[in-house]
Amino acid sequence: MGNYGDRKARKVALVEVLKALRHHPAIAWAERQNTGAAQVGGRFVRFGWRGCSDVIGMLKDGRLLAVEVKAPSGKLRAEQAELLSLVRRFGGVAFMARSCRDVLDELNRHG
């Protein structure tokens, strides 16, 4: 699959993952965290931070939620893996998802 196909597959996965998170009974809230950079009015502006997960949220029990969404062929970058590990180390729920099935599997595992 080419670069365009990967972007399209990731966008479809992101919509599916957000829908699954927002309708799951354990989730208090979940929002898309836009990241990247752009030129705005002649200035370079960064959105988010390197490694920031695609979705940030909270479970109803107060734990932080971080979800990195990938296309079927996508791989975690080192800084993305580091953030997921950090969130888990301090009691949050963090994982990579390619579909709503991944969301359900992970949330069922974390009770």
C-alpha cells in the first residue's frame, strides 16, 4: 500500500478507534490530540509534542488514557513507544490500536 493508502487507512482507523472509545462504558472522555507543525503567518508553529499520542483521554476511574492509532502497516516511533510506556508505568492505560477490536481487547484487559 502506498503512502496515500496508508494515510487513508490510518484516518479510517482513527475514526473507528475514537468511536469505540467514546462509546465504551469505562471511558470518561477521549479526544483527538492534533500534533505536527505548520507555517502560520510566517511563523513555524508546533502542535502537541513529539511522541504525543493520537488520542488522549481518561477512564471513569481517573486513569489517564493514551492511544496511538496506526494503519495496518504502521509502526510506533521510539518517542511514541516511550510515551505509552511512561503512561503505563504510572498507572495509566496506554496502547496502540489499529481498529475498534484493539480498543475493546485492551480496555477489557485493563478492567
